[in-house]
Amino acid sequence: MEDNLDHIHQQALKDLAALENTDDLQDLSVRYLGRKGILTQFLRNISKLPVAQRPAAGKKANEIKRLLEKAFKVAAEKLESQDQAAEAAIDVSLPGRAVACGALHPITQINQQICDIFSNLGFDIAEGPEVESDYYNFEALNFPKDHPARDMQDTFFITDDIVLRTHTSPNQIRSMEKQSPPVRIIVPGKVYRCDSDLTHTPMFHQVEGLLVDENISFGDLKGILTTFVHQLFDEQTSLRFRPSFFPFTEPSAEVDILCVICRGKGCRVCSHTGWLEILGSGMVHPALYENVGYDADRYTGFAFGMGVDRIAMLKYGIDDIRKFFENDIRFLEQF
Ligand code: DAH
């Protein structure tokens, strides 16, 4: 009988030692100590033993029960701390987390391409302030006082005399003030206008160009801009110069390129004209030379200004300019 109890004890300890998780521990506890468990059964059967054996058997059985209860408690604590360690451990079989890779913003990319092309043509890259005086933004550029571009609707005024620059053209004056001819610069930068829809945002990007020297003609302007368009788009992208008006150039022209979507056949993007306007340009107005102290009889030059956002939209086939500024990673990672 005692052998029998020892056997149960040893077997229970062996089973406990072989346990691997808390669920199995529960089952094992029921098997030995539960209401119908092996030990409990044994205790119940003591009444069937000869009277003389009962006290010793009862004592021993209770003692083993106590030992086993303690052993189960110790095992439970051990298993629990094992579970916690396993949870905290690194699972080397899990797939790794992909590292999202940054990329240059599409506007930055187009900006760099434009700057590269003009750098290779011998232009320097200059910069100017975004908060600009009325003098540089308008007055020195020959804007008459009543010119519609001075209207509150287009211009963000900071004071009567200070504005957020509405274009990069003030840098024509700033660069000519700083140096005498020859001048050959481009000026990329942010500009601001009170306007917002599918094709306009209150802040957008321009690149200004200015070349002043002796004997510069409209033919030079055409040559430079044709080379530029062929390099930025391709050789098949032809140009069209349309007469236009800007206060700071005379004569002035707007430049259209053959529609990059339909190649001239007519589509929604080019409003079925086959052409897309990409920049304004012209020969520098002599009034500007007066304002910066250049000899207007000796020097001539040309200027141009283009919208970078619009060019990026055309190159990448984007129909809503606001996408550039929403910073949606799903949009940005496509470039
Ligand atoms: N500043 C003009 C604008 O923002 C664009 C422009 C037109 C710039 C003709 C020029 C130019 O340099 O010659 O609408």
C-alpha cells in the first residue's frame, strides 16, 4: 500500500518534470489532485482497508497530497516565468520589417533637372527673399501703379510696402544691381498668390531666367528655350512663341510646347488645342536697365519665368496640383 503511494508520488513528480506548458499543468493537476484524481481516489478507498492500516495510510496519503500540491505550485510558477521569457524573446523566424525608403519630392526632382540643364548652358544659380518689397516685386519691374497684378486678390500683402513675392522676377533687378553684364542666371524659388483650385495653390514654384550682354537678340532667347525644352522633355517636343504682354519685357512672348499627352492631336489636358503653355518670356524692357544703372544703349537681354509645379504635372501626368503638398507617401513613393 505504501509502495503504491510512493509510486503515485514518484510518477506525479516525473510527469511534472516533463511538463512544457501551463495548459498541461492544469490537466495534470486534475489527474492527480482533482475530485476524481488518482490521489483523491486513493484517499477515498482508505475506508476499504483493514482498520489497522487506515491511520498510517491516511497520514501518508495526506502528506503526499501536501507535497504534490506544493510541487504543483512550484511548477506553475516556473512555467509562468518561462512563458513570460518566451513572449519577450525575439522570434527569429518572423519576417523582417521593411524600411521605408525616402526619395526626392517630384517638384525637387524637376527643379534639379531644370537647374542642371541651365547650369550646363552656363547659367549661375541665384536666390532671393520670399518676403519682398513692393519696389522689387512691382515698381522696379515697370509695373504701373494700377496694374491688375497689384490687386489684393492676387498678392499677399504684409504691409502696404511689403509682400510675399508673387513671382521670381524681382531677382532680375536684384541680380543686375549686384553685378554688371554679362549676367547669366536662373533663380528657382517659392512664390505666393491668393489663389487655390485644381491647378493653383497659394504657394508654388518658379524658375526665373535672365541673360544680359551685348548683342543679345530674340533669336538667342529662342535658341536657349528650345534647347531647354528638348532636354527636359524630348527632341520631338516643339515650341510655339505667342505674342504676349509683361510690363518688364518688350517684346514679350508666352511659350507653348506641343502637348506631351496627345502630341498635338488635341485632348483634355491641352483643352483640345494641341499646345500647353509652360512659360513667359521676352526681351528685358529698357526701363529695367535704367532702374539698375545699366547702359540701355549698350546692353540687351532676355528673361523668362516658368512654373515648376505645372511642368512637373505635365511630365508625370498629374491632374491635381494639391497632391504635391499633401505628403501622402503612397503618392510620393511613385517618383
Ligand atoms: N513673372 C511672370 C509671372 O509670374 C513670368 C514671366 C514672364 C517671367 C515673362 C519673365 C518673363 O522673366 O520675361 O507670371
